[in-house]
Amino acid sequence: MSGVLTVGVLALQGDFERHARAFEILNRSVREVRRAEDLDGLSALVIPGGESTTMTLLLTPKLRDAVVEFCRNHPTWGTCAGMIMLSKDSRDPRVKPLGFMDIEVERNGYGRQVHSFEADLRVAEEIGESHKPLRGIFIRAPRLTGFSPDVQPLVWHGEDIVCARQNHFLVSAFHPELMDDLRLQKYFLAMKA
Ligand code: GLN
């Protein structure tokens, strides 16, 4: 398989370890990214779930600049809090998103009572085996509330778009790293910047 060689996972906080394991199952090497230098030589980056407010605080100016520079020309995937970080608008002044995708998200948009749920999701053909639903775990997940026409929906929960792509950026509101179904990981590894 060509394309991505070493995948970086931003490891400031959140569930970066499970992401690493999923890519290792697919025979990719993974590097945890904590400092600007850790981005050297990587082919792609995952921004994991966690808390976007905390991530905002932990992204020191030097690391933030390096991540922004890296993301400009490498495939980047944000899951859950990472989706918020890739958006242009999180509608929360405590979060300073990196601002790459023309999406608007609402933090914890699935309601306070439903902090966490699991659901069968419908997938677009390009994800593969589209007749088979993808099981998704949502943990205080962000809701996609708006997007520009060149954002491509890839996965749906009912009417809601819960995974989408724009150029070399991928976001998912749920946590694919917690499931054995690695279709989204494979899709991401095939993406090019
Ligand atoms: N609610 C978190 C936030 O707003 C996201 C939750 C998650 O990443 N599982 O950042």
C-alpha cells in the first residue's frame, strides 16, 4: 500500500493510545506528538478526542504553529474534540480551533443527558462495504451544525452528518479508534494532501 508511512497522533491528552493501536493493527508505525520536533518526517496526523478546551490550553504557541504548518500539507484527521479543533467555528470562546475546515460545530451538541451513546451509522460508498453499518461510539460528541458546499459527507447518524472530509482534512464526531472496524482508518491512510 502506498501513501502514509508514519502516522502522528497528537498526544497532549485524550485517547491517543487507542488511535495508535488501530494504526498499528494496519501495520503502520505511529509516533506520539508532544513537541514541535515530533512532527518531523511524519506523513499524517490524528488529533484525538479529549477536551477541546484543555487541548487549546496545552497547545503552546510553538507547538500550535508547528501543527498548523504541518496540517497545511498533510492528511489530518480530527475525532471528537479533534473535530472541534479542525473547525473554523466552535462557538465557544474557550476553544481556539486551528480553523482548517469550513464546518461549524456545537460542542456537546447531543445534549447534556445523553453524554454517551452507541449507534449504527450509515456510510458513503467510498468508505467501503457501504451495505454494512459502522458502529459508532459518541462521547459528549460535537454536532456538525453547518458546512460549506465543498465539505463531503461520509457517515450519517440518522439525518446528522457525523464524519466529513474537506480536501485533506477528515473529521468524525464519534470514536472509530474504540471499535474493531477499521474502515475509516483505511480510508484516512489512502488520503493524499
Ligand atoms: N466534549 C468534548 C469537547 O468539547 C469532546 C468529547 C470527546 O472528545 N470525546 O471537547
